[in-house]
Amino acid sequence: MTASDIELFASSPAHYFGHSWHAMHHLPAQELTRLQLEALRLRFAQLRGRISTLTAMADEYGVGTIDTFEDVVPLLFQHSVYKSYPLSLLVNNRFDALTSWLGRLTTHDLSGVDVSGCEGIDSWLDVLDEHTELRVAHSSGTAGAMSFIPRSMREWDPMFEAFRCGLFQFSDPSGAGGRHDGEYFELIWPLYRSGRSTIMRLPQMGLAHLMGSEERVHALRPGRMSSDSMFLAGRLRAAAARGEVDQLDINPALRDRREEFVREQGEMAGTLPRFIDEVARQLKGQRVWLLGTWNVLYAMAKAGLENGMTQMFGPDSLVTTGGGAKGQSVPDDWEQTLGEFTGIEHVQHMYVMSEITGLNKMCEHQRYHVEPWVIPFVLDPDDGRPTPRRGEHTGRAAFFDLMAQTYWGGFISGDEVTISHDPCSCGRTTAHLARQIERYSDKRGGDDKITCVAAEDAHRAALEFLTQRLD
């Protein structure tokens, strides 16, 4: 195993595995373990000293090298780190300070980026897109605050190159079809054409690898979903839940957009049946890719069936979903309804989150398989100790994303998961998660304090470092 092998595995797994998703998940477990540990050592050596927040944590905890998987656990960022800026920075358009905060989480030098003319999140991200290699992805902000992930093109491109391999999970499960060069999907996209949340970045960042051309992207609405509107909607929702809407401190420019956001959401709901009718007739019998949360996919199928449409698309089409329905309910038989409309036999379920590049797909035995460049951990929810990397354990999910070259790939999630390192009945050798996943904030009444053994002071130091002088 050479240094170049390790770098290729971490930075471009599609190339390392010969563009085969089958090969990615059938590497002998011991060989994968060796690869992951060597790549973890490499990433720490590369990024320590280049990412200010990581450097502060490593200095505080005295970590100079990584010798075991457990050594990195104290340095895993809490999931709150990517939204650890003072909320007042967004409310008051302090994008100079917000850029300084973001610069402490990436190897990219943002000190010379002029954001003085930015009047909102949209214009701030416009500047970063235009003048840096970053293509920042933010969370949905449903709880009232947005996480900002400083992902760059050095991560986005190999992410979708690897994701392309998994698109043929059902049509070519053995990988016998090779790279599937020249094969693309017609994307039915029930959202805006573009945006800056992690999911809304997909059509643009994945275009070259997944669709091949703009003509294969069929979006519900043209234009871009506003990050400012998403932020405003999240804050209003969170304030309404507390009964504090009247007390909410919102930038007047954003407050004026509330009616605009409500109107656009209503227009999207009303437009969906017409969109499905048009695009389904246009693409009848062709290979398509439908992507959405459960409730959106169900609404699409219901609209199509009400128009008399059944078995609409080619047998090699694909439906992909992840992230549930964000608090909205769907019938128990929603997948059957979807299958009746589309004619697609399988639904590709994925366990995904904004912070990692791995789009972890479910196998035929209802287990989410962790992509090989993502190292999973199960932490004790009370003291943060890592469980043994053998057998099956339930606890807090944490991950290290080896594909992250310009930001730190280690973080602790808010999810309770059950992960097994034993071989799966499907034959794949990668670690796998049970389908049932819960949020600790739901189980603990909103109190989701993360502890990490012997490292709480280091995390506190990192958060203080991130937010110092930003108010």
C-alpha cells in the first residue's frame, strides 16, 4: 500500500475502485480497515495547522499524531460547530465577521474576499461562489439556525463522481456493466432549479456526472431557492413553536420577504400536479431519476395517479429518497403508490446528512451501508466514549469523512443509530446501520448536550475560538 494509493482512496474513491460501487462495498474488511486508518493519519497530518479550529482543539487536547481510530474521537467536531456563529451576524448582515468565522473552518484563505456589499445570505454566497473555490452548502435551517459547510470543488466533484457509481445499484448490482460511460438520467426535480442548501446544490454540482447536460434537468420551478427565505422561514417556525414571533429580531429587509416566501410555497404546491402531468408525458418510457423526500415523492405519485397515469417510466429508472418528510406524514403504503405511478420496482433509500459526502444507500436487507471513505463511530450518548469497532452497538453516530480535503471531516451527529461491523446478509463488507434512526433532541426533550470523554474543554476552546470577537 503506497502513499499514492492512500491519497487516491481518500480523495477519489471512484478512481480507486475502478468506478464500481460493487467493488467499494466488497473490499475485505481488514483491508478496508487498514486503508481507512492510513487515510485518517494522512488527513490529520495534512490539515493540522491549516484549519484554525482543528489546530486549537488538537493543541488543547495534546494530539500530535493519530495511531488508532480512537485517537481522533476527541477531535470530532460537534454538529453544532458549523452553526456556532452568533445568530446576530446573519440578522444584522455582518458578513465580514461571518466570513472570518467560516475562514477558521477551511484551508482556503478568505481574508481578501470583499463582502462589504452583501445585504443577505444569497448575496454573500454569490460572492463566495464567484471569488473562491468554495461552494458553501447550508442546512435547511428548520430549527431557526443554519449550518454552513465550507465544501469546495475539491470535494463536490469526487463526491458526485462516486455517487454516480451507486446510481446503478439496482440495474447493475454486480458491477458487470463497468463504468456505464455515456449513460445519464433524466432528472425529475420537484424543487427550484438551483439553491445553496446541500440538496439544492445537487443539480449543478452533479450535472456533469449524473445528467450530462442542462436539458436532462426537469425542475418544478426555474431560478434559485432563496437562502434568505429559508433562514427567515426557519426562524419564524422556531419562534412560533415558542410563542415568540412578536419578539423575533429580524432584519427589516428579510421581514419584508415573509409574504413572498409564503406565496412561493403556495405556488409550488399548486404547480406540482401540472408539472407532474407535463413531465411524465414528456418522459414516458424513458430512464428517469426521481429524487425527493417521502412526502414530495408521494405527492408526485398521487398527482399522477389522479390524472390516470400508471407505469410511466423505463424499467431502468431510479427513485432516490432520504431525510424522511421533515415532520410531515405519509401513508404506510406510500412506496406502493409511488411504484404504481412510476413503474419503478425499487426505491433507493439513503442515510445522508449535510456534513458528509457519503450518500449511504440501503441494501436489500434494510441496512444502510456506509460508504468506504466515511469512517463510522458509535459513541456512548452519556460520556462520549467510542464503542468497540466490532459487533453491533447502539449510540450516538459520529463520522470521519476522508474525502474532505479542505475542511475537517470529523463530526458528531445528533442521531441515535445502531451500527454493525459484522458482515451483512447481503454480502457487502462495509459497516451498516439499522433502518431505525432517531434524533437525541427528540428523545431528550430538546436537550442534546454532546459530551466527549476528556475532551469537553477542547470543544469549549474550539467554540470560543470560532466565535471570539465576532459579536
